[in-house]
Amino acid sequence: MPNKDLASKLRFYRKSKKLTQKDVADHLNITPQAYQRYESQTNTNEPNIDNLKKLSTLFDINLSELIDVKENDKEKFSLKDAEVLMFSDKEGWDELPEERKKEIMRELSDLADFYIEKDKRAKGKK
């Protein structure tokens, strides 16, 4: 069974370090395709313990952060994950003050709520 949490975490930490899949694959001494499968949420190919240790060192995190998801950390991880996935390639994002980043994320969340509610209402009218 694929480990979607691990795949998401690998993608999140790689992007937060501004690394490509090839960069990480080179660090692990595996092919980029093999690493791509680690990040795939549909593939059952997962890193062995040695590669998990190398990944935690590369990402500068504890090994437990890759293999454990604490219930109270899920929301924090999801918000930070969204920020990295949405803005990691946007020039100037990293230079914004944290408060401005939070403001933008709140506005986007409000916009998403608006469209979700709009879709619910549209379905209710049918």
C-alpha cells in the first residue's frame, strides 16, 4: 500500500530546500526515476532505512519527522505544504515578510471557502 504521507513529506521537504528530484536522487545515489517513485502517491516503492536516514540528513530534520505524523501536526504540515507547493517557484515569495505571507494565505483560504460554498449551493439548486 502506498504511503501518501511519506510521499507528500518528501516532496514538501525537497521543495522547501529548493532541490530537484535529480538533486535528491544524486544524494541517494539512485536514479531520478527511482526517487520520483518515492514521491509518487500511487507507487508502493519506498526508501529503505538507509535512504530515509540520508534524506533526513539532507533535509536537516529528524528521521521521525519523515516516518511519523503526529495528529496535532497535520494542520501545520498541510498549511506549510500548501505554501511550498504553491509559491516555491514564485520569484520574490521568499523575500516577503512572514506577516504578508500569512495574509496572502488567509486570503487564498477565504477564496477557496467562497468557491466551495458556491459549488455546494449550485449543487443544492439542481
